[in-house]
Amino acid sequence: MKKIGLLLVAILLAIGIGGSARAQSGCAALYYGNVLTAAQWNNCFQQKQDTLGFTPLNTNGGYMRGALGFTGDAPGLSSCGTAPSISGNNFGGTITTGTGSPTGCTMTFANGGWSGAPKCIVSWRTRPATANYAVSTTAITLTQTGTSSAVIDYYCFPTQ
């Protein structure tokens, strides 16, 4: 009789009746009372990547398809002539210098700028006789032959 009782207990435990209840998460380490280590959490997250519906882009490279948009506050302008304007953000946009034939313009990045000097491409739509620019963590400084209402496009990307 004792052997039958032990056999019954063994069978019940083997099929999961009477054992602790586990969440149906796909991660065996997730159950009441268990405190997971960092490695266990990482393992659980790796198992759940299929629920995203896509493979995330990793830091080692990959391809992104479709339009890539950036949002953010507009940078500030100074020493750009009378009534200059800007549309865009720290990542890219268009500057229109003001009237009065300014020979320079400083675009100060919004929110304190970048942690490291970004890589920027700056292009005058109608290039004056001289047109140069310098990039820092906080601003793009433009110098040009005095030109009113110059239209300048810029695109900036963070460096690693």
C-alpha cells in the first residue's frame, strides 16, 4: 500500500499536478518566488523576440527599409541677418538667412546639442562665391559671401 501511494505521488508530480503553477510565458525561469539573474532575464527576452513580428536592428549593422524620420525641437539662429528662419531639428532641416547680406550664420543645436561633434552635410542651394561651415557639439557655424535670403540645407548624424 505504501508503494502504491509513493507511485501515485510520483506520477502526479511527473505530470505536473500538485507542483507549483508556472506562468505560460515560454520562459521556464518565470515562476512565483523566483528572483531572476541578469542572464536569466536576457534568456527570457531572447526567447520572446518572435513576438515582435520583426528582427530588431542590432548595433553590428543591418538594413532598414522605408523612410526614416526624426523629430525634435528646432535649433536657434543667431547673426544670420534680419528675420532669418529655420525649419527642422538637430538631425536636418533648412535655414534661410535673413536680409542685409549676412556673411555668416550660427545655428545652435536644440537641447544642448550633441555629446560628440556630429557628422554634418551642409549645402547651399545657390552657392555664393565663398561658402564654408564648421561643426561643433553645440552649433554649425556658416561663413559665406554676403548673401541675403540664402537657402541652406543641413543633415547631421551622431558619431560613436
